[in-house]
Amino acid sequence: MAALGGDGLRLLSVSRPERQPESTALSGPGPGLCCWVSVFSCFSLACSYVGSLYVWKSELPRDHPAVIKRRFTSVLVVSSLSPLCVLLWRELTGIQPGTSLLTLMGFRLEGIFPAALLPLLLTMILFLGPLMQLSMDCPCDLTDGLKVVLAPRSWARCLTDMRWLRNQVIAPLTEELVFRACMLPMLAPCTGLGPAVFTCPLFFGVAHFHHIIEQLRFRQSSVGSIFLSAAFQFSYTAVFGAYTAFLFIRTALEHPQKWPLLAGYALGVGLFLLLLQPLTDPKLYGSLPLCVLLERTGASETLLCS
């Protein structure tokens, strides 16, 4: 969610009142207790999100449409209430962000178009190698693929498929809301933006361990395989690039068109690293509320805010 960050220093240098004393922005308990409150709040959010999946008693597997519909209801309820956790955190810590709650969580119109397009472009560049391999291995050409993607019948099938709705709509939206929009504002004043970027995925990764319960319950594999699968899932949910590395190792080196494919992988990673800084420049997205929040709490955060 690129709109979550911000060029707080630029905003404050252009037009702002005199900086409030730190005691005004952070008038609650000490920094140590604030960090404990932040971590506990994030942990509670993660437990609530996962726990909402198991409030329904059912003998059916997780992919059954009836189970999916019930879980839609409970997850949407928890996700819609998750901003209240941020409000409670603000009251307990005494931190005054200086912006509205929705703005702090990334819900704002300023910079919305660059935030929606540029990160998508960066992600496509990063996955240039897998996209090239998909185009090489797919039996259909680009025209046929576009016809399938744009066909109303294809979308109608997707929108009536509970698993598709879960995997492509409900899960991404609710996970981004809970594990990014709500957790980042609570962690950033405690750890700083850099460590918070790497801490949020840990909560997200650990939350996926609940799949062990489902697999053990229905004996979908051996115990060792289930725990190994959960450990691997934690890795690729916590570390974004693990999927690319896995594809590279498993497929690229043995592909009939190895050298063009290797060049695509290298070019994608190289362009991603080259364009990462300029395409995520805070000036493209307007004022970034998290940087304003850190400025008000007296934290010195310049690397990600400029």
C-alpha cells in the first residue's frame, strides 16, 4: 500500500505550525510500554483475524462453499472492526498522529493514482522472468489469452466461484486492511518505518500457521509434510521474493530456452532494483501520514520519508 507512507519532512517544511513539543504528541506512557502496547495490539489483531475463521463449527473442509460463505461473514466483521483497535492503541499510548484515522491507515485520495499504478508496474517488472516463462509455456497466444480474460462469461464464472472470491477478493482486501493498514501505524512509532516494514510480514506469516489445524484434522498428508508445508508457507508469505526464487530454481535452469529466460529473470530483478527508489519517491504520492506521525513523536526517520 504505497499510499501509507509519506513525505512528512517535505510537508512540514512547506507549511506547518511550529512543531509541538514531544510531550504533546506523545503524552501517554513511556516508550517501552508503548512498544509493548503496539506489539500486543498487533498480536491481538492477528489472533482475532485467524480466530474468526473458527467460530463456525463444521465438519466440512475449508474449500466447501458453505464454509467459505460463513468465513466471509466473520472475517468481514473482524476486518471492519479492526480500525477500533488502532483507536484503542492511540488512547492507550497517548500518541496523537495529527491526521484522521482513515488517512493514517492509507485511505486518502491524495496520490491515489500513482499509488495504484506504480507499485503494480514495479511488481510486474520484478516478475518479468516468470511472466516470460508463462508466455513461452502457454499453448495459447496473447490474443486468445486476452479474449479469455475479457470475456464476460469468464468473469461471471469467477464471481460465482467461492474459492476465487476468497483467494482474489476477500482475503487480499481484508489481509491488507488488518495486517498492513492497521498494524503499520501502530508499529512505526515503536520500531521506525524500516523495521516495521519487516515486522508486519512476520505477523502475517505466523497467521497462516492455522492451516496446520485444517490439514491435521482432515489428514491431508503426513504430520511431517504438513509442518514442512506450513514452514515454507510462512517463508513465502513473510518474504515476498521467495516465490520468484523457487520458480527460478525449479524451472528456469532446466527450461529449453534457458538463456533468454535467465536474461528475463536478471533483467526483471535488475530493473526492479534500479526503479525501486525513483518509483517510490514520496514526492509522487503527496504527504505521507506515517512520516508525519513519526515526526510528531520525535522519531528521526529520514531514509524512507525522503
